[in-house]
Amino acid sequence: MCLYVSHVCISVMCLYFSHMYICISEMCVGRSTNKENMSAFQEYVCISGMCLYFRNMSAFQEYVCISGICLDFSHMSACISVWMQGEDYGDYEDEPPQNCSIAEKIRGGNVSYSQAGTEGSVLTYHCEAGHYPYPISQRVCSADGEWSSMRLADGRRVSRASCKEIMCPGQLQLDHGEFWPREQWLKPGESQSFSCHSGFSLSGSAQRNCTSLGDWTGTIPVCDSQADDCKNPGVPPGALRSEGRFRKGEKVQYRCQMGLDLLGSAERVCLESREWSGSETRCQTQYAFDSPSAVAEAMGGSLSGVMDVLSPEFIKKNKVTFGRTLRVADGRMNVFILMDTSGSISKTHFNLARGAIADLIRKLDSYEIELNFQVISYASQAKDIVDIVSSKDEHVRSNVKSVLKRLAAFDHRSHGNKTGTNLYAALYRVYERMAILRERNKTRFSETQNVILIETDGYSNTGGSPLAVLAKIRSLLGYTSALDHTEDKLLDVYVFGVGDSVNKNELNLIASRKRHEKHLFILKDYKQLGEVFNSMISDKSVTMCGVAQEDVSENQEVFGPTKKAYTRPWHVNTGVKSETCQGSIVTQNWILTAAHCFSAIRFEGKVDQEKVTVKHGNKAAKVLLVISHPQYKVDGLSHKKVKEFYDYDIALVKVETIKLSWTARPICLPCTKPANRAMKMSPNSTCEQHEKALLPMEETRAYFINKGATVKDAKRKQTHIHTGSKRPDCIKQAENTLLTPHDATLNEYVPDRFLCSGGSADHIDAVTCKGDSGGALFLLNRLRYFQVGVVSWGTKNVCEPQDSSDRPPPDARDFHISVFHLLPWLKQHLGTELEFLPMDD
């Protein structure tokens, strides 16, 4: 009840009535009889929470955006609603949660429910092939028994969903060219063809096909005469571009047809470098999403530039880098992760998001830099999961295991009934933390990379403008440009919008806009977010040792419809006539393999390299030299009646320089500086410490590559290495391969230079086949791969038709030459290309 007659109670607040305030979206706006004095000014426009003057798009701070309307703050009554402020008004008893209706309908489709309409249940709309749910595909049941609302892009509510036909936005503009058909929208299966006028050449696709997902095959067609300073930037489907020449200083502007969201830069400038500012423009439909494989490639490529992940040895030798080179002293990075925990996030979705974020943190930890984390959960307020400046979190923020533990323990219900989406509060928390870091040590702050990763499934509906606080963050680092962030060397803002309810326009303005990079990604669901982070590290520009995607499918290794997963980029095939062996890339010029692979062409201790072949991926490397260990002698125990003896069964093959890429990368060798960095061990670490770190258990999981007809057909197999007290029982099976009578002891036949694998009591260990010799026996540590042995020989040929390598007989064992025991020889030949740790006495 309002105590003054001149006030009226609307939405639990008393409003001053005498000045004729009216309510717009639960907000009160002063209004007089003179239309020109209205507080909601139509010459101002709301863009991502900021009021901009329509004529020159300058920002006015005396106006505030409320539900997409610019209001004069000085004329507003104190009537901001409970929804806007997120305030609590009194204590109320919690009412028991109510179930949501399970009788919802969608025109032209059907509905499913994850938990029968209980609190947190997810309602999913389904449409037949070629159609999509409109305006959204999922809703969440709240504690009051209501499904989350459905809104259009302009904020208006919709009471019932419907199924609409998926279509592709057509090409609307092709300067100096022709396209057919000239349609605004095309159906899946239909195509558009493109050609250029005389004097202009076509780059991009001459024909593009509309897919069932509402996007196009191929690339944007461009007709260019290369007569201007910058190349023709092209026009994406569904867009129109301003006219003009492409000279230095000239601008081009883009706009998308109705129903499409503009992602990337709406305005681009031809720079002195003859490149276009900002990021590539695209127009995206509501039902179109980025594929996980494309996002992983773009995100991984961008991060590799952020962290300059090329190994120091490669940089020193080649004097080049991929991506961007940064002023990051000693490889330091602050990572700020902002997790949306608003009311629209169900427990299932939160757990999927948390798992994806955990994958991302592990990926970042595999890079060779010093990391400090700030993890924030945000709803109506922002809460620290890990604080980058707090003294109590001093030993947590830089320890990935502690960060993951803290993340796993966080309760997504901790925000209670304050379930808005206040991205401003989360970013302001980042700003506060960065300001403290800057105050503590300005020099260190100016030499430390900062990465902000935002995950959200909706749009900011409470708090201030996210753009305003981002401007403060950029100002801390001395950055001012609003159109192009390429020169923001120490700041990257990545945004992941999940689902079909995100405000793409708002997120597009928040994400960094850098040339040749993407920072905004729109994904269909949280499962896809996990796929992105799981495959992200295998980007094309990473050349560190031991980097590969770790997911392995038994039948095919594909992330997305066309992207292959390179799970063994170090693996090669070596061959001599009909004899096939394996090997591993350890530097750009050296392959590690087994000496016995070259027995047929060895004469007086030397191997005829002209007869040796090395293949990696789809390419072959020319062999320059083969060096077998001088103590390798297959008849070394013939005087003790042992027919074959494989001690020192190791060789190096020198090849013409292999161009490192995502399909050809070295594996990490223990007791080297690159391996030391990969394990993030002390610079003063010893080889003995490496061995303990990589073989910490008496039964350690390891892998080898099982041969295939080609490198692509090979498969990764799992086994276990037996050391310590478990080794004698493992090597005992080797006695079965000795002929009787013989005079050799078991320790002479299988000396300590051999690692023994197979026959684990609690596991089904795969066993190598004939043809797997020379390949790497390798381990996974911190998501990096380390070779600890060279496959040499086994007690059983389990690849014969009557046997199975996946379920071998219990007495099957494999023996591998340990690289730890032959480091002096490896250093002798690899020391000029690979820096080794000091050798133990």
C-alpha cells in the first residue's frame, strides 16, 4: 500500500503518479503531454545494454537501457523492479517445489521430458527432419512449477512453440559477378552458382549447396581484380555490403537480412598493412550452430597464437612462429573462466558445462606456460569458485588439480532464488581482480597474458552493460580500439553461446574481434561444448612434442563430419623390401625405431639407407642415414645356445627435414628439456626424477600402435608395464621362447634394458604383432605423450588367425628397449637438435 495519494503501487513498488509516469516492461518512465519531452527517446538505440545516439552511434551515460529501450536516468523514479535489482524483500518460507505440466505441445512436432516435469526437468521440442523448433528447442522447469519462458529475439514472449522449415539464407550480393538463382532463402539440397565478369577472377566456391543444417558447403564467392590496396572481403550469404573501393583507410559496412544475426565485424577498415580490420563477417540463422570440429580448430589455433606454443628449439632454429608472437615474459597467463549458473541452467546442463570447463583447464595446463586461474559462477550475482588474488586461494589458483577439485565441489544451487543472468557482475569481478594484480606489480601485469572465457546459454537480463565493464578492462591494459582488437596483445575474450536462446548480437559485441581469428562460437548444446575442449589442443599450429588428440574410436577417428583426429602424429612406417616396421618422430630430422628392422640390408655393421623407406601420414621422407646401436648383435648369446638375442635393439634413421604440423609432430623423449617443460617439472630435474614421474607404479598403463595396412589404419592399443617387484613374474614367460638345452640365465636373456608388458591380472592387455616392431611404447602424462620404450619382441605372435591381439593368451608378453637405459647413445646422436638433461653419474 502506498502512503501518499499521489503514488500508486505497481509491481510491489510505489511510483510517483503526479508526473504521469508510465510502466514499460516493469520500469517507470517519466512522460509529459509534450511528445518531445518523453523520457524514452527514440533517437537513441539500445545495443548490448548501451544507449547509443542513432545519428553518430556515440554512447550517452545519462541514459540507461531497460528491456531494449533507452531511458533518461534523470527522469526515472525510484521504481526499478525486484527483477532488475535482484533484491530480497523480507524472509519467506520456502514452498515445496511444484511439478511443471507435461502436456505441453508444439505445432508440427512432439515434446519429451527429462525428469517427468519435476524441478530441473528439461522439456525438449522435436520436429521432423528439415524443420526446427521455434523460438527455442528446450525449456527448464523452475521450483514454482513453471517452464522457462519463450521469447523472440526482440524480447517478446511466445506462448506456444511451432516447427518451422529449415532454410539457407541466399547470396544477396556478388559485386562484379552473377549468381543464380536469385532467392533470399533456399531449401536443403538446392544450390547457388556463381561466376565473375570479364577482368575479375573468382575465388571461393563456384557452386554452394544448402545443407540440412541450414548452412552452406564451400566458401564465400568473391570476384576480385586485385586493383585496390586490400582484397575484396566478400559478402556472406544473407548479407549486404556498402559500396566503395578497397583502398587504405576505406571502410565497408555489413548488414544482415531480417531474421539473421550478424556475427563478426559489422564494419571493417582497409589498414596500412593491406589487411581488413576486425574479424570475418557472417550472418547466422537462429537454428544454425558452429560445428564442434570447426570451433575446436578455430579456438585451438587462436590459443596457440595467444600462447606462442612453438617449442623454443623450433623457434630458435627456424626463426618463425605461427599465429601471434606475444610479449609474455616466462610464459605467464591469467585465465578468467565465467560460468553461467542462472535459472535456465538445469543440473544436467550445469554438470555438462562443468565437465567441459574441466576439460578446458586440463588442456590449458598441457601448454608450457605458468597459469593462474579465476573461476566465477554468475547468476544475479557473481561468486568466486577460485579467486586469483585471495590469500586463501594462493596455493589453489596455480595448481590445476586444486582448481579442478574446487570446481567439482561447487554446488550450482548456491545462488538460491537469485537466478538472473548478470554478466556485468561477473565481468566487473574480473575487472576488480585485474586492477588488484596491476596495483601489486605493474611490470609483471604488463607482461602477462589475460584470457577471459565466457560460457552462457542466454542473454544478460540484469545488472549493467557488459560492454561498459569490458571497456574498463581494456583501459587497464591501455587498449582503446572498439572496432578491432588485433593489437590487444595481452587480452583475449572468448565467448561460447550454448543453445538457441542466446543473444547473439550481445555476445558478438563482447567477444574479441581480431584479424584471422574467431572468438565467438555458437554451439547447439553442452555436450558439443565438451567435444570442442576435448579436441581443441590438436590445432594445426602446435609443434610441441607429445601433442595429440587423446580420444580414440575403434572404427574411425572423426570429430565432426569431415575432421580427422590425429591421435598419433609422431607415428611412422619404416620399410625394407617386404619387411615392415614402425617408428616415431623424435625431432624434425630423426626417427627412432628398432635395429632388427634392418637386418636384411645390414652389411658389416652398416645399413644401406637407399633401401629404407619412411612414411608419415600421406607423405614420405627421404632417408639420409641409418644408425644402429653398435652393441646390437642378434647372435650375441649364440655361445650360450640362444638363437636370437635382442639386447640394444634400437636404431635412429636420419631423414630430410619433416615439416611439423598437426599430422607430423615429435613425441616427447624423457630426460630432455622439452619433456621437462611438458611435465612442468623443475628446471633442475634429473633423469631419475623423470623415470619416477613417468613410471610411478609397479604396473603402469602404456600404449603402442598396432600395425595397419597404412599409417591411417593403425590403431592405438593399451597395455601395462611391469616394474619393481612385478617385473620378475613378467619376464619369467620369456623362458618359453628359449630352445633347450641352453646355458643362458633369464637375466642374461632379458637384461634390465628391457621393459616388460602384458599379462596384467586386473586388465586385458593387448600384445604386439609381427610388424609392430620399432614403434613407440608410450605413456600419457598431463595430456602429453612420452616414449619410454621401443617395441622389440614378444613371446607370442597373437596376430595369427587362431589368436586375437585383444584377448591374448595369459602367457603372452612383450619386451621393449627402455630409452632410459640408452640415453648416452641417444644424446650422442640427437644432442645437436634436442637438449638433454644432465646425465646421472
